[in-house]
Amino acid sequence: MNNLTQNSVKPVNFSKIWENSGGRKKFLVDLLRSIVDGLKNYPVLIDDAVNKKQYEELKNTAHKCKSCINYLFHEELNNLLESLEEDGKQKNIDAATTENNVRLKVVTSAILPVVQQHLNQLERL
């Protein structure tokens, strides 16, 4: 897997998010704001925890991020966060953890602008 390219990141299925919101614009706007905030902040905290080998912080932050982005229904992102959370639980930060951390940054940086754009469009309606 090439961690350095955003081209391999699957897109977010916004129709599924809209469907799960029940078509409630305010709920969807609040949800997307929370997701944007999480996509901006949690990967930075996870990166710091991995680099400093802070197992408990890695576990807790990956878990919080999973909760935040769960409504994106993005399988790769969920899998990366589950793996990072498990590494924190097992107190095991190794090469695979580092690779997952790098991939997390690639995936979130590919997804964030798209989610932000959808949020901006909704806020203008």
C-alpha cells in the first residue's frame, strides 16, 4: 500500500450520511462540524501519541476519533483507528503502527476538504 498518495483513498458516501440524518439539515450541519473538527484535531494527537509512545493516549484518542467519524461510514478510516486503538491497548507501537499513523494522515487529509466543502454548501442553504 502506498501511504503517500491520496489517490487511493475511497470517497465518502454523503448520501448515506444524509439518509442517516433523516434529512434534518441542522443535525447534519452539527454532525459535519463535529466530524471536521475531529478530522483536524485527532490525527495530530494520535501522531503525537505514536511518536512519544504514549499507549494510553493513543488508545483513548483513537477511540474518541472513531466515535467522532463513525457517521462517515468510511471503512478504511474506521479500520485504521481500530488498529491504532488496539495498539494502544496492547502497549505495542511498532512499524505497523507507524505505517497506520502515516496512512491515517493521508486518509484524513484527503477526506477533510471534501467534508468541509459539503458543510459549507449546507450552511449556505
